[in-house]
Amino acid sequence: MEHSQSTGSGLLLAGRYRLGESIGRGGMGKVWRAHDEVLHRVVAVKELTAGRFVAEADRLVLHARTQKEARAAARITHPGVVTVHDVLEHDDRPWIVMQFVDGPSLADVVKEAGTVAPREAARVGLHVVGALRAAHAAGVLHRDVKPGNVLLARDGRVLITDFGIAAIEGDSTITRTGELVGSIDYLAPERVQGGDPGPASDLWSLGATLYTAVEGSSPFRRTSPISTMQAVVAEEPPYPANAGPLASVIVALLRKDPAQRPRADEAERMLLDAMEGRSPEAAQAYVPTQRMDLERVDTPSGATGREDVPTPVAPTPRTAPWPAPAQPSAAHPAPAPPAPAGKGRRYSAVLTAVLAAVVAGGAVFAVMQYGGGGGEPGAGPTTGVTGSVTPTPTPTAAKGVSADGIPEGWHRVEDPKGFSVVVPDGWKRQTDGGNIDYTPDGGRHRLRISIDASPDFENPYTHLLDLEKTLRKRMDYQRVWLNQNTYRDQVKSALWEFTWTEKQNFPGPRHAIDQVYFGDDGTEYAIYMTSPESSWEKTREQFDVVLQHWRAPGT
């Protein structure tokens, strides 16, 4: 979420809530500081801006979710849960009035300071677990625990906010069949794989949140939503080297199998130990055995009966990963190892299964609030609602990075059209009508930037659907992906990936991807890359790098 220096219109909602300045923006809406003119207090008002850009059926779903958020928060009585005061409708959209929290989010603190001290992170986690216990006791799952939703009041209180996608026990599900909601690098593996969430899912998200706090970056965030989902399901993050006594608690919470995670009351005791500087012994029951590096050594034959028996040597925890248990117990069996990636394919067998679980039966894949490129872990408001932007790691396509974060083998270009982009060394600028291309080989591999100050369509998704109709008529077009997303905190965004067989220029199978979004001033930006299918894997990685370092004119 970004701070905004703009001032509000002074709009009066429901005859009592006077809007002040805009203090934050997220993937689903904007947050305003407001004054309750009846009770004379400062409140936070969340405007659901996404309702402007969706079809009528989707708008009804959004309104139902808003009501559900209010009901969820109202069922929880706990000082660590942000209070929802009111829900109202204005301009055919829902608005939520809630408690104003004077202080940053945990995401803001990580962005500003880099990391949080382990004992302070344990204190924050202890408060969050208490709030989650109260929510779970009321039959409410949060389902979107992340640094941006943990608020740190200046008086020392810790509160959790944004129950907007909460699940209420006994309530009908508002989300459509197969829809995946939440910030994906903080989603528990069982949720990514299409399973039903439970209290353990919220605790896994807390583990990922605490990891981000002490290490300064999200443990599973990769350069695209797809690779992030794969990491959540099949990969273990590096050992939390800066976590001190909190490390074993984080490891316990991040077990892939929900049955192997501690309960909330157990996690509470572990966090209390870590906050007070003690090593939480109870966490060891949930921590997988460290991987053993086997060294070949010579031993006296009388010792083992063999001269070549390897001796296990435990690695130093600060430099070694923490994988599945080497010696699983009956209580905590070892999880199945991840399936290897198939040769010549971008997606592993594990990820293929993940996507099948998510989109089976034509279901919607709605990854909420994935920043897409260059996100930061905060810049959040001092309100009861925070943003969803999380840190983006060094691109996997790069072997190294420069001081300003540009990958090795790339350079930044300040284009005459006002935008700035990084391109691989050797790529040159050329124009094609109103489009600007960067290419190393006359267009066979190509990055194209298109800018339209007066777009003809209400949003990029509608525009791309119209373009798709044209392509279907003219060539053997095959859609890979076309859906709305959130890029650079802009909800008017869409991502399109497709293939076809080129018959004229550069004949043969080709692949392309296009990220389109509207800027704050309504300008439409399209960032497009294409290449032969034979080199698509590299091109797709390059596209992630381009998105991460893109700068629109004036930014």
C-alpha cells in the first residue's frame, strides 16, 4: 500500500463520516482518514474501488464479501482485532468504517528498518496468535495473515486487520468455485493446492510473516505468481539465520503438512519463550531434523566392521537449509519429496498438479494483490487497513545484481517517450508505428512498449478480450492465460499469455505475454514480450525482470 499526499474531497458519507486525506491504497481499494462528526472521533474508511471496474455479477459478490468482512470482525471480541464500526453504501459501492490505528504496519517497519529484532518479532507474533485464537474460537478464519495486515500502534499494541476474505463457520462461501484468494506468498500449501483452510492455515501464514520480519524478505516470493505457488508447495526457504530463539518457532509453523504444525495455544507458549530470550524447547518436537552432510572418513575396522562407513556431520544452522526430516518419527512422518521439473518445460509436475487443483472445471484463478513487479514490503497507512505489497527478490534470471539492483548482463534505458526500462545488453531500440521495441535481432525476440493516453476501453481486461477475438479469426491462436490481475498496485490491470504459429515474419511456433495496466491518470501501458517457442523459457524469465524494474513516465 502506498501513502498518498493528495487530500480528500471532504465528501460526507451517511451524513456523518467526513473524508480527509487518502492515506493508503491496496489491490482492492483505497483507505481514507475520516472524522466521525457524530461521535467526534477519527476513523479509517475503506473504499472498495474494485467495484468500479467489474461486471454486475462480480459487483454483487464484492458487496457480499464486504458484508461478510463486517460480520466476521463483529464476531470477534479481542483488543488485537481492528474493530469495524459501520458498513455503508455510497456511489453504488460498499464502504467500511473501522477503528483508526495510529502506527505503521509490520510491512512498513520491515521496509524502513530492513529487519525486526527477534524478540520484538516474537512479541508481535504473540499478540497476533492471541487475536487468531479469539477469531478461531468465534468460528472465523482470517485467511490473509501477512505483514501488511499486522498493525503496530505507537502505544505498543499489535492489531490484525482486514478480515475481507475471512471464512465464517456455518456461513455460505462467497467466493466462486475454485477461486483462490489471498496474497499467494503467505498462503498455506494446502490452500494453494485447493484444500480447505483451517486454523493451521492461519498459523502457517503467521510463520511466513514472522520470517519476513526477521529476515527482511518474504520466504516464498519469486518473480511470478506461478513460481511463487510452486515455492510454497514444494520448496523450503533458507534457514531463518537472523531469528535467534524465534527460528525454531518459525520452522515449526512452516511445516508443509498442517497436521505437523503446533496448535495456536502451543505456538503462544513458544512465542512467549522466544520473546523472553529463551529457546522454546517445545518447538523442537515440530522441527525437522537438519539435513546431514555425509563425509567419507576412514575408521578402524573394529569400530564398524567397515572402513568406508560415512560419518554424518550436522551443518551449521545459519548456513544450511532446513528440509524434510532425515529421521521422521511416527508422530511427524516425512513429507513426500517434491517432484522434479520436467525437461524442456517451464512448470514442474508439482506445479502442474497445483494448477489442475485450482482451475479444474473451468474455475477462476484470482490471485489477489500480487504486486507483479518491484513491490516493496509496505509503505502502509496508519489505519485499520493496510496494503499487500511484499518484497521482490533478485530475479532468478540474473547471476548477480548491481548496486541499484539491475541484474548482471542488463542495463537501464531512459526512453525518449519518458518511461524507463531495463533490457539485456545488446538490445537496441526501434519503432513500429506508435510502438517502441527493444530487440537484439530485428524483432525475432522483442520487448514492445505501447502507451495510450486515451484508451478506448473501460479497463485492460476488456481491451485484451477484444484483441483476442481478432487474433482468433486471423491465426491459430491458443490462449495460455488471460485474466485480471494487480500490477504496481493498479487494479485496472490484466495479464495475457498466448501462442500461435507465425507464417510470415520469423515463421514457426511463437509465444507471447502482455502485461497491461492503467496508470493513475488513466493512461494505458502495455508491456509485451515475444519470442520463438524454442526460447520461451528464457524470454519468460526476462519478462519478470522487465516488470520488476519498469518505471512509467514521471515515476
